[in-house]
Amino acid sequence: MEVEAYIGRDDRASHARFGETRRNRVMFGPPGHAYVYLVYGMYDCLNVITEPAGSPAALLIRAVEPLEGIDAMRIGRTLRATTRRHSLGAAAIAAQADRIARLPADRLASGPGLVAAAFGLGTDRTGTDLCDPASPVRLETPPANEPAAVVDATPRIGIDYAGEPWTTCPWRLIERGHGSVSGPRSSR
DNA sequence: GCAAGGATATCG
DNA sequence: GATATCCTTGCA
């Protein structure tokens, strides 16, 4: 599991830095809801609102460790990789499907765009109550015997535009020992 | 190393 | 209305 924290209007790396807009409206709403946005024109990113209404803060879910539904996650990844493309021939579609079929489980959601793809989430999921047991996408309480996670903290990724101290504050949190982490494998 | 890809916030 | 930019990914 890998997440990044974006906290408040003053956080120059946060979508809330310009105040409330149509895109980030749910950031200013109640906690436990989903904020899904489109980045770089082709990838959706899942965030969880973390503070009470009026206090815009969220966690960007950058990577998760697949435990169940791995086949379903492959389908989600394949769908996202082969649709929403203007011109993709049959051979290219087959190549994408084959590439994803060969991915190890811990690489199915090892990046913010890949998390949303694996779960089949789009921007239309924004506002979903992730704490509602009836929600198709939700957060669940871990088993009581779940061991406590050891967490490493590093600077956040892809926010050089924010300036100091936001580019260096260690608000990217990574569960140590998990294979599902974003970024090139060579850097791990 | 870099192109793909479209919404968005900000400017004329 | 136009456009520079963006909390990325996968292939050259």
C-alpha cells in the first residue's frame, strides 16, 4: 500500500490550493468519500477524503496490494488499456491483453492510475461513500489479527510545481515489505 | 528519453 | 474562447 497526503488549501500541491472548484468539490465535503480525477488526459486517480466538511484534505491511493479479485483486476486493467484509445488495432489490443495477463499480481495496482484502472473506477465515482457497506467500492475494517504495518515516509511524487516546503515534506507513505509500490522497478 | 491524451484553471 | 499545464504510464 502506498498513499500520499494532501492537506488543506495551503498545500500548494493539492487540488484544493485554488479553493473550491467544480472538479474538487467533494474535497470540501464529508470524509470517507471518493474523489476521482483525470490526470494527464488518460489516467484516473482515486483519493479518499479525510477531514470534516469545509476542511479539504485527501489521501491519494498510489498503490495497493491485491489480495482477492486478481482476475477481476486484470480485466479492469485490460479494459482501461484497450478502450478510451482512439485508434487501436486488433493486434494492439491483443498485445495489451497479453501484457496484462503476464503481470505479477503485485504490479496490477502499483501506481495511482493503475489503482483506478484495476478497480474499474472513473471520475463518475467521485462522491461515492467509501464507508457505506452497500457501496460497490468501499473501505473495510481489517481483521483483528492484522499485524501492524511498518510505514516509511518520503516526499510526494510529481508535484515539483508546488515549491518548498511542499515538494520535500515526507507525506508519501509506503508500507514496508510490500511489492506494490509506484515507480520504475529499478528504483526499488 | 518522450509521446499519448483530455480536462482544467487561468489568462486574454 | 484559447492554451499551458497536469498528484502518469509504457514503450522507444
